[in-house]
Amino acid sequence: MQLVECVPNFSEGRDEQIITAIADAARAVHGAAVPHVDSNADANRTVLTIAGSPQAVAEAAYRAIRTATGLIDMTAHQGAHPRIGATDVCPFVPLEGISLDECTDLARSVGARIGNELRIPAFLYGAAAASSARRSLAYLRRGEYEGLPQRLTDPKFRPDYGPGVFNARSGAIAVGARPLLIAFNVCLGSSNVDAATEIAAKVRENSDTEHSLPGVRAIGWSMPVYGCAQVSMNLTDYIRTPPHVALERVREEAGKLGEKVTGSELIGMLPLEALLVAGKYYWRPAGTGETTGLMQLAQTGLDGLGLEAVRTFDPQQQVLELALSGLTGEIAVWAKTRIDALETQYL
């Protein structure tokens, strides 16, 4: 059994008709499921989660991107999230029975289709990148969409696929392969973006601070829909830096600036293990000090992370294994087997 996840990010978070059309294009592919769609109006961005067999997921991702190409006009786009195109990024993630190298092959085949058929400059990133510099999304997004006309004149910035000229309507796209990533935003108790930016600079990997967090990419931004500033993080290695470690580090730095943490927000989905690890950390013994079940431990992690403080969080939709276990076929079997294994490990 081979299972893959793909998480394309689209530069549209406000128009429900466009968002639905993109998701429906992916859902139409047999063998691919769309367990979650996450949109944010301030970021003006939608994160689609697609899961299933490798070729089905690749086809579903391409059809979603093709639909977005026809519906999203980047010349009118504004939003808080950094982006380079109508479909900003499209990563392939191994779940079961498939390697990162094989996901790289999927990324390359989809990138080639995007470049050749849709005529969009396509860059390979992450494990699929042809050079060390292009492994980083930050490098590819430098200057964002607005900087593409100038950057594309540089011979060193030629796309891996497609024309090396500016596509005003669609921009460009980064297609890649990577392990599971958790997009995790921490809310401050104020709208102080400067504070959020300062905290982000201290916690992100390779910062100049002594206690920067491995595998963490972070920026500070304003999120008016919640009336606050956020430290927005991508946890690229949630085993080394799980969400609760990132949250407590942000809380520590926020306190130094006279700021408080009021909650957190998940973008897209997260693996069940991340909630269980948080549950172990936040569990406060009562009586025997033992949890009574897997979901109780997960709920403890959810509460400790403050994931319901600023928006609705539904574990059955946003925890990867729980969402996939409600489907049919091999993907549901995998999810249920994974849940059983985690129960044995953590209880």
C-alpha cells in the first residue's frame, strides 16, 4: 500500500465559489480524497489537503492547480501571507509505503505538467530541489509575486519547468516534496505586529539567539479577523520541535516584551502524535495521574495548546489520522492501524 498527502496552497481565501471549485476539481479524481479545506480571509489563502494513492493524488493536485489558474487573478491579489502565485506551493508528503525520493518524482512530473501545459514558471523546492538554495521556500518567495518580473530576468533564477517570463495573471509556483509539516500560529493578546516579528526572529531556526528552535520557520503578522498579531510558524520537524515546545518558547519571549499568549491556530491538519505529545506535557495528574484513553490525552493536548481559543477546532476534521479513518478503503485501514499503534505507544 502506498499513500501520499499533498497540500497545495492557493492565493484565494475569500471567494467561496472559487474555493469550492478548486476543491471539487481535486475531489473528482478517483482514489484521491480531500479531507480538509482551510481558508483565511486575512491571509487570503486556502490550504487544501489531498490524500490517497500517489498517481491519483498527483492528478488531483494538477486538476486543482489548473482550476485555480483559470479562476485566480494575481494582479488583484492582496493578503498577509507571502506568495508567488495563484497556487503558491504544492508539496507532496509520504504517508505509507513510499519514500521521499518517490514523492520527489511526483513533484517533478506535476511541475513539468504545470510548466508545459499551463505555461506557468514552476520551481522545484524541498527534497525535489535541484540546488541547495532552492530547497528553501523563503529563497523562492523573496520579493514575492511583485518581485517576479525582475527576478525572472536573472539567469540564475530560471524556472525548472515552463517559460522563464513573468505570467502576470498566475505568477509562479513552487512544487516539492517534504515530510509532514505543521502550520501553527500563536496569537498574542495585542495587535503589536512589531512584537510578533521580534518573537518570530528569536524562535526561528538559524536565528542569532541561543535558543532558536530547530525546524521552525516563523514570521510575525497582523490577523485582524482575530483582533491580534500572530507569530506564524511552520514546524518542519515536529518530532524535534513539537507544537507545545514552540508555543511555550513563544510564550517565554512574549513575556519578556510584556505580551501574553491568548491561544493558537492550526492551518490545515496535524498528525495525531503531535496532540498526544502535547497531552503528555500538559497532563496534570488527578488521583492516579493516568489518562483514561487516547482521546482524553489528545483533548488535553488540544486544551494545552489553546487550539479552540480563537477559532473552532474539530479533531475529526483536522487531525490527520482521525479524518482519514472516517473514509473508506486502504487509506482508512492505514489511519486506523496508525491510531492503534499510537494508542499502544502513548497509553
